[in-house]
Amino acid sequence: MVDWLDRAVYGQVTWMNLLAAILIFFGALIMSRLLSIQLRRSLKERLDREHLEILAKVVSYGIIIIASIWFMPMIGIEPSGLMVAGGIVALAIGFASQSIIGNLISGLFLMGERPVKIGDLVSISGEQGIVEDIHIISTSIRTLEGNFIRIPNETVFTSNITNYTGNPVRRFGYSVGISYAADANLAMKVIRDLIEEHPLALVKPEPQIFVENLGDSSVDITVRIWAPSSEWYRAKMELLWKIKKAVEDAGIEIPFPQQVVWFGKDKEKAVPGEQGASQ
């Protein structure tokens, strides 16, 4: 048995060397897998998902690379020769894939700067959606229509990014028009009472309700409300309809544009000062 293990497979590589190399390789695979799982379990509360994944992959690949350098001489492969050949190949690939390298470097900067996180609602390069994953080369977002878009990290890094959920609160607003005959103070009180009763409308920052414009057909009341970023869209949809119903239930008219036009003899009969009047 010992004699069989000492027999040469090729060159100076024996069966013993070959078996040892195989055991080292598979042992490294198992160790890298177990260590990655342990890292994910122990650090999931301390690190973000994207940083935890990077750390786990670095540790896993690092173990495999060290093991490979260890067993290569056993099977007659000199690591120094591979490094020289790998350097030449890397140089050739580098010239042919500059955009990939740019995306890779941008991905590292993004993970360090962290302008966006997984789960954020963002607008990047004209695309709006929720960040699903941040890879080394690209970032994936899911649009509000349910489509998945892959954006190269170089584009993400060099574009203006709007992060709608980066701040825990977000503001939205309406312009509510009432007739000139209506009581503006009553309208603002009705709207304020409604906002104070809504569970998603924040007390701080305080809502703003004021007359902003005297339009052609209406007195325009501006309403500004703050809500948690995670509930912003729901609050905006609910409150608009509730404000309309509350204002109408209070007997306050929400007008639509009207214009009186006088023709021919009717214009001559019109009382001066009423000509061209708007209602």
C-alpha cells in the first residue's frame, strides 16, 4: 500500500502528493463554507447585508487561494510561474475591459460611501425604484411597476442620486382651492383637524396650512404634511381624498374654473364693472 502511494503519477508527483492536494483543496472548500456561514450568523446584527456579503466572500476566497498556493507545489505547479502568466493575462484583459474595472472601482467606492442601501427608494440616472442588491459591478433596483433594472456602478457613482428614504421623514403637499364666498379660516381649521386625527401625519415637523394664492376662480390653500418615509405614499393617497370629503361636508365649495363671456347686444346691456367678470 505504501509502495503504491509512492509511485509517480507524472514527473515527480506521486499518488501521495495528488491525494494530499485533493484533501487540502476540498478541506479548504469546506472550511471556507463553514466560516462564511458562521460570519453571517455572528455579524448579521452588526453589519449591513452588502458589507457582510463582501466580508464573507473575501474570507472564503482568501482561504481557497491560500490552500491553492499550498498544494500547487505538491502537484508540480510553481505559483511563481502562474503569477507571471496571470499578470500578463490580467494586463491584456485590463485593456479590453476598462469599463468593468471602472464599475468594480466604483462599486468599492459606493460600498465605502454608502449613498444608498438595500431597501431604499431612490432615483438614479432617471430610473426610480427600490434598491434590491448592490454588487461589485452593478446595482439592481426594482421599479414601482415591478421591473428589475441593472445599473452599472460607474453610472451610479457618477450620477445624481435622490434617496427618498435616506431621511426617516418625508414631506408632501396639496393645493386646495375654495370659492371666494367660502370661509378660508373654517376651511383651514377643517383641514388641520383632519390632519391631526390621521395616524400617519407627524406632529413634528408641524404641518403647514396657509393661503398662498388668490387665483382667478379660487382661493388657493397650501397644505404641507410630514409623514414617515416608509408610509409616505400611503399617507399622501389617503389624505387627499379625506381632505376633499371633509371640506365638502363642511359646506365649503371647491370651485372649478368658470368665465362669463358677453356677446353683441348682451355686452351693451351688461352693467359696467361686471363685464368680463369671473365667477
